[in-house]
Amino acid sequence: MSEVRALGRHRRTPRTERRSVALTLVLALLAAVLVVLPATRAEAATVLLQESFGGTSVPDPAWQALDSACITRATAAPPSGASNLGVCANREQAPRADFATGFLQLTDTRNNAKGGAVFNRPIPATGGLDVQFDQYQYQALLGLQGADGIGFFLTDGSRSLTAAGAPGGSLGYGQSTAVPGVNGGYLGIGLDVYGNFSFDDGGLGAGCPTNSATGARVQNRIVARGPGQGTANYCYIARSSAISLRPTLNLASTGTPGTDVGRTIRVTISPDAKPVVTVYYGSSAGLPAASLTQVMQFTMATNAPPTFKLGFTASTGGSSDTHLIRNVSVSSITNLDDVTLVKQIDRTTTQPAAYTEGSVIPYQFVVTNGSVNGTLSGVAVSDPKVPTVTCPTTQLAPLATVTCTGTHTVTPAEALAGTLVNTATASATKTTPGQATVAVTSKTATVTAPIATPAPAIALTKTGALADTNANTLADAGETITYSFAARNSGNVSLQNVAVSDPKVSGITPTTATIAPGATATFTSAPYTVTQADINSGASLTNTATVSGRTLATTPTTVTATSSVNTPIRYAPAISLTKNGMLSGSTVGSTIAYTFTAANTGNVPLTGVAITDPKVTVVYGTWPGATGELGLGQSVTASATYTLTQADVDAGSVVNTATVTGKPPTGANVTATATRTTTLNRANDLAFTKTANPAFISAAGTVVTYTFRATNTGNTTLTSVGITDPKSGLSALAFTWPGTAGRLAPGQVVTATATYTTTAADVTAGTISNTATATGTPPTGGALARTASVSISVIPDPQADSATVVQGGSVVIDVLANDGAAATGSTFSRAQLSATPKVIGGAASPAPATPVMGSVTCVDSGATRGQCTYRPIAAHVGTDVFDYALSGTYGTWNVRVTVTVTAVNHAPVARPDRAVATAGGSSVTVTPLANDTDEDAGATLTLSSVGTVSSGAFTCAGATCSYTPGAVTGSFPVAYTVTDGALTASSTITVFVDPAPLTRRGFHDTDTTGGTIGLGTWTRSSAVATPVAGCTANRPSTLVTWAAVPGTTGYVLERRLTGATAWTVVATPSAAATSFTDDRLGEGRSYQWRVRPDLQRWLGVASAASTAATQPAVTTARGC
């Protein structure tokens, strides 16, 4: 069992508990218990090995201890020349050394203990084997199921046996996952207490057929497993039925265990090629063969080896059994000859699966003295194929064995034959007490060595030594290569007539050779000279040689091989390019004249040579050969012209890379580049101006428009161009870009405008100054910054003027006296000076207004410049206006002048009146004020006094007077006075009292021609001719004429603006007048006139309006 499984399934009883168990002895301790093999053992048997392990040492050194194995009676180290089995280091529940009976102790009862002993000397298998021994497995504690068990095994005697297989359930014979099985294992017999030897677990039985073993642990069985090597096989064969391999009552003592504690085990192996194995069991130790019971028999599936080695192993795992072995006896089943020889291949060292020509085969010759009494001397082995056989001794005691050794080298003929059968015999002189000395010879012993199937093969290694004259490690044209050819026989048979051929070289020596397997023959040739064609190929210089050879057989087999040498050539296609440039200037449109030279700098010719330049078109010079071809060292020139762009100037240089390409005989094109950097002179500059409109202001609230102008005056493009103005209250700048915003090419201009509304503070300050900044970033260097400032002066507007003049008078107004700086140096006129003047005081625009009710003329130069004379028409009272214009540095204005015409209190005019009544008749009325006038507009006349009459009664109420006639007839004058409130005028009212009927009493030339008492009517009118307008003394004047009206006592002349409704009195010409020159007119205005003839108290009928007459236009300050 494995130690893991033991730990998992065994309960360890504490040592104190174990010691409390009564150790009852079944039998009294015996001084010595010796089991003697029956004298009547198989009649023909020969005892080959017998060891009781009852002494203090084991004389035969072939017994070798493994792990904790020891001799229970040993008290000192084994003597020289004896087995290394020695003193037991641990004796828990194991026999003491002072007891007469001794054992091979594999383990005591400690957990996880392991131990073993192997017999590492071959034992002949030709007569079969009969192995019998006693085994002891016991424990002092009740109820425990036991440890793993004891393993007995046989191995191939030709192999070294110095170690056991895996411990635990593998019982030291088979393998585990981590530990290989016993070397050369043939048969393993497991005295399997715990039951794991039947069970393929933990790696045991790896590689065996599925289900070849039980699927679970089976306790207390004798189990057989077959051949295995390393970690493969050791497959389950068979097992017995349940048997007792340890006492039912776990009992032990510190003395010698009784025979009933042990068991007798016998294993026989028949001498057949595939032997029959029989296993016997005895329920106690020391039983004779006849008393044993057969528990298992089977036939091995594989042939037995010529010799065996054997061993015993045990392990406790997680339990604690003691494992002992004694009385080991090994005999042949059939009797051996006086001298017996077994020949086998020595496999103590690793051997190939088959041997080839030249292989050395190691042999073992196991010689056994089969005589019980006779001694052999002069032991010798004869083998026709092994010239020397060495035996460690030539004397053999009865039943002794010696292993002799020798070797044989496989010959070419044997290798071709495919098999090697080797036969040997042993001979000696037998000396038996009481008998004559005789020569004895063994039967022949034959071994067939496996010979590999003939596999002729040859390999060729070709090398080349370059005479590298220029030490560049590559082959150049004209250099030489010396080749060497190493032909190696890579097969397993000799080859003859081996010869090398090579298409590139001659004079290969030697001509032929014979080569043994693994051997090498070297051939040489004359040097090879590298050609230009080799270089032009572009590939390594590959040279392939062929070697051939044939076997030594009657019908030989020919084999060949090839080998190539690749000598790297210096395939170095290369081309070079140089480029130069001559600059004509650094402005856009300047040129760079480029020249190019392309040269073949490699070691192969080039075709398709072409120079390309992304900026120019290349023009070639004269080619040295065909167009586009350059031989080794040849060159060609070319030229091109490039015109500078703005981008080039911005960059400050023209970096231009040209490429030349050439095609070599093979492989990729070769290229070269040449870069020319032409530096350009760059001038980064920025001009900036700022203007304001208006340049001057007069009052708060004026909107000033600033105009900014930034100009790229350098020769590079400016980016990130911007204009800023920190003026508080300034509107956002509105830009006009020539192209991309923020970018100015040389000469380009960006403008911007912004507005600012002036404040009272600005006016108080007198000036408005601010500075703007323009910035731009050139292609190189720091950003450019330019500033521009503008100052706006505060120039107050001219002021409107006003004046007062009396009706019909004139007034001089100095209109420039209050205009300050606005008038200084300005043009002064009453004509239009601007299409968009600033209007002051409500002035007209764009042309200044001319007066309506009068005329004006102004002085435009000299000391009295700006003095204007205004003359109103006679009857006008109220206001009239005219404008003047100023235009100068500070602006253009139209300024209003307002003239107030005040009335003059003229004396009223009282005209005579009359009334006609009949004596004693009814009262008559008269309105004396009806024909009284006052030229003052708006004047109201009233009667201030009325006289009396001498006849009748005359009274007035308001403006109406009444007369009541008396009886007296005649005319009666009544004086009256009218007043305008300040001045008076007097006239008379004549009352005519007529006897009835009344007589006509009208005025002269009245229109009344009849009527008894009417005073008559006046209905006459006139007609005005077309007025004639002109200009006199810079004043408009118009001649107005009309037709004379007979009988009139005077005229009233009126005018109006053409199309207007109101008429104004201009003059009151006399009765003799028929014309009037009106010179109180406004320039450029259109007037109409009418005239009314009056007769005494009667007012005539106004004429029709005249044809309109337009006055001359104003042209200067003076007027027209």
C-alpha cells in the first residue's frame, strides 16, 4: 500500500496504549528456531542459493541492503567482503540481537518505514527455479489490519539490481507516479496484507491493459504481477484466494517470534521458455515443501531471461507491522551439469534495441558449478566471436557461480547479414574427493544479438574557404573559394567507391574512398574564382556537390547525398545623389537653379536610373551610355528650376529632397536621396493705423466710428492677426478680412470698425484719446505688435442765433460771434455746403433755409464777417427764420437764426363818413370804424369820442352810431376820434338831412349810379402783371406792376408764398402808383402778389394772385 493510503485507512494506536497491551507469549522463547529444508528436495534439483539470515552477518556480498533492512543478530559492522546488511538501527517490536535466532529485518513496526534486500548476482534460469522462504508480518496491537506487506521479485539477471521499485502498495516491485519499478522486473509476488498490490492505483500498472487489475483493494492475498521497466507495465497477472499472511491475534514480543507467527512461501518457475509459475503457502514458518498448499499457478506470457536476480522488500505505510525474512533457499528444478554455462548480453549498462556495424556487444558468461562435492578449477570460456573472456576467478566451489565478461564488435558482414548468433562453451577441471580428476565441458550457450536492418546512408558536408582579399567577409569578383568535402557514412554499414562530384570545380581528390559507419572521408578541389556574373546574380554563390557510395554486399545498394555551400557575395548595388541650388532672390517668383549628379557607387550595373524631385521637373544631361543605364562607377548630371511660393518665403527656406532610383540585376531597386536647404531672407513687418470719424465732437451722445487698418508690410504670411482696443464703451470690432480670418499674406490689409458714443465726461475732458494694438505672428520669431492712437478734440457746435427787429425796420445780427472754434477757419455761406450737415437749432438740411417774411444779406469776409442784415416786410409782425452754413476742419453745420419782428404802434387812419336822412324821418345808422384802418396787424380800433349835431340827435353805442333827424334840413358835421389804445386819429361824420324824398349823395367815381338815399359802393379791382424777379445788391428783388384803377384813393399790395393761403401786406402805394419793387424776399423762394384799390372809406376788390415768381437762389453769405 502507499503511505498516503496507509495514513488514510490505518488508525495509529498511541504508544502508551500499545504498551498497555499484555504481551502474551504463545510459546516459550526458543534459544534457536532452525527450519531445515527437507533432505528429499526434488531429486534432480541443484541448490543455487541458501541463506538463513540467522548469523551476525551475511557472507555473500551479492546480498545488498536497501533502506532500513538489517540483520537482527548483527551487533557490529559487516566484515570486509561480506554483504552490507548490518546492525538494525530500530527494533520496535523486533527480535533483539542477543537471541540465538536471527532474521532479515525489512522493517520494524514504525510508521512509514521501508526496507529491502536484493541478490545482485545472476542465477541460471536454464533449470528453472524453486524458491522457498519464511516470512513474518505481525503487530502487537489488536484490531489493526496490517501494513502494506512483503514483496518478492525476480528480475532479468543481465541487469544491475541495486534498488527496489516504488514502496507502499507497489511493494517495492512495481512503479508509482513518482518512482519507477524495479530494474528489469520479470515477476513480482506480493504477500499483500493491505490489498493495494491487486489494485492499479497511484501509478501502479501504468501502461497495462484496462481493467487488468481489480478495481479496488483486496486484502490478504498473494498477488502476481508481470514484467515491467521504469514506469511502464508491471501488470497484474493473478491472485490467490484469501489467506492469512499474519497472525489472527496481533502478537509480538521482544524475543524471537514463534513459527506460528510466520508463513512458509514457495515459488517455482519451470524451465520452459515461457515458464509456469506455481505459488505455495504454508500457515506457519519452517514447513517442508510437502506440507505446503498450492494457492496460485499461471504461465508467463513472455520468455524468461537466461538468468535471474531476486529481492525482498516491505513497507509499513500508515500502519506498523514488523516484516521479517529467513531461511531463503533457491534451487534449480532440473539438475545442473557439473559445469553449466549461461550466456547473455550484459545489460547492466543501457543497451540499444539493435546493434549495428562497429557496435560493441557486452556479454556475460554465467558459469555454475553444478556439483555438490566437486570443485572446479581452470574455469575458462571459449567463444569464437569473443576473443577475450575475463573471469574474476577460475576456481568454483561446489554450487558456486562466477560471471565472466567479454565483448564482440559487429563486423560489416554481420551487419549486412542482419543477425548475429553467438555460441560459447565453458570448460574446467573437476576435482572430487576420492575420485579421479576429470575435465568437464558445458553444453553450448547461445545468444542471438539483435542486429539493426542494414540502412546504408551517406551524408556530405561541403565547406568553402574564401580568400577574402579585402577582408569584408563577402565574396567579390576575382576572389577565390577553396572547397572541402567531408563525406560521412551516416548509415549502419560500410560504403565503398565513395566519390564526390561538383559542377563548379575540378581536380577533386581522392578519386574514391571506403568509409566505415560513422567515419568521414575528406575530399578537396582546385580553387574557384568568383565572376562578375556571380555578383550580378544577387544571390549567395551556391555550389552543390554530390557524393555517392555503395555497400559491400554482393548486390550492392548505392546511396547518394548532396551538400551545398552558400558563400555570401558582396552584392552591393548602390547609387548616390548630390544636389546643389543657386538662389536668385527671396521674394515670391524668385527661382532656385538646381543641379543633380547621380552616380553608380555599387558593384553591379544599374538600369532604369531616374531622378525625381517633387518640386521640379528634372532635365538630364548626357548619359555615359544608354539612357537610364549606369555602369560601375559611371554618373549622369541633371538640372531643374524652382520658383518660390509664398509658402516657401513663410517657411524661411526651401527644403527640397530629390530621389534617384536604379534597378540592379536582381532584387529591389536602390535609391538615394539628396536634400538641399536654401535659406530665404524673411522680413516680418506689420503696419497699423487708426482713424476716427468724426475727428471732432461737439457734445455728449455723438457716435464716433473708429476705423482700424492693419497691413502686412513684410514678405511673410502673418497668422493670428488681431486688433484690440481697450477703450471702455467701445463696441465690438467688425472686421473685413481679405481672405481667411486671422491671416494676412504680404500686402494684404484687414480693416475693422467700432463705434463709441461720447459722454459728458469726454466733453468736459476736451479730448478723447485711446490706443489700439494690432498683432500678428510671423512664421518665425516672436509675435509682432503695433499700436496706433487717435485723439478727438471736443469742438462745440455753432450756436443758433436770435434777434429782434421792429416792424418794417432792419437789424444786423453777428451770427458767428457765438460759434467759437467751429467758425474759425470755416467756410461761411448761406448756400448749401454739405449733403449731410449737422443741423443746429432746427436748421433746414441739406440746404440752409432762406427767410420768408423778409430779406437777409451777410458779410462773408473782413472784420465784419458774419454780420447779417435782416429786413422784414412792412406789415409782418412775428418771427421769421433763415439759416447759414459752416464747413471746416471740425465739421459742417446748418445753423438757424430766428428773428422776432415786433409791432410798431402806427397811428390809426380815420376816414370821413356820411349819413343821409329825411327831415322828420326815421333814424339812420352809420359805422364810422368800417373804413378806418391801422397798419399794425392785430390792432383794434375803438371810438374814443364823438361830437354833437345842431339838429337832431346823434348817439353811438360801440362801433355803431345812430342819427335821428329833426325838422331842419341841411348838412350837419359830427367830429369823432378813434384810438388803437395808444394813438388816435380824428375825422368827421357828415349827416345830410334832406326833405323827402332823398336825393343821391354818393362819392365821386363810386360804382353807385342810382338809389334814393344810398351812399354808393366801390367794387373796382386791378390785375397784377407777371412779376419780374431779380437780384439787387445780393438781395432778391421783384418788380410788381398792376393796372391803374380810376378814382382810387390808394392801393394795398399783398404777397404770399406760392400755394399758401395767408396774405401779408407788403406796401400801401399811393393812388398814382402802378408798380412796386419788393426787395424783402427770401432767396430761392416762390411768391405771388395781389393788389387792392381802395376808395375813401370803401375797400376795393383784391386782384387775382399773380403768376408765381421764384427768387434767385442764395449763392454766398451775401445772398444771391
